[in-house]
Amino acid sequence: MESSAESSVESPVETPAAAPFAAYDRSEPGVGDAALLTASLVLDRGCLYADSEGRRWLPVFPAAGTEWDAAARTLTMDGRTAVLGQTVELGGGTARAEVITSAPEGCDRSQVWLVVSVGS
């Protein structure tokens, strides 16, 4: 009887690490800091950043409920879509890099913005 290694390994429900954005595990939707970051989303060396007033932030999105569409160059969180290169409002607040549960390798984690909502 053959045993497949795939059958013994659980697959994650989401795979945000395959996308260019950093992610965190959200305990309660919409709960978090009430600050607002108005920024332009940029893709740099495989990492999605938010540029605002001369500062570059690593936005960290909830793993569940966030999707990246490479063809359309859009990020959708809880049904709200942000387009790469356009200005977006990211509700949330500053955070420590320890909140990140997955991110593309090499992303600059020196300035982290924990995102709880996306608007335009």
C-alpha cells in the first residue's frame, strides 16, 4: 500500500505568501486601531507597499478575506478593491513586525501598518 506525502500534509485555507502582500491572522473583523493612512500602493521587488508622504509602509492585511489578482493588479479585502498605483485609504494603525504571519521574502518590515479596512 502506497502512502502519499500529500495526504498527510494539511493544506492551508489561504496562501497569502504566494501573493505580494504581508498578512496577519485577524481575530475579529473590523476591530483595530482607528487611524487612517492615505497612500499609493506600489509593488517593489515582489512586495506590496503603501507610499505616503515620503514614507514607505508595509501594509499587513488579514489573511482571511484578502485576495490578490495579479492580472488586474488589484488587492481585494472584505469585498473592497484597491488598484496598484492608485491612492487608497487604509484604516488601521502602526504595528510591530511580530503581527505578520506570512509575507514575501525580503519585504522591509521596519514600518508596519496593520490594515483593518480599505477604502478609496
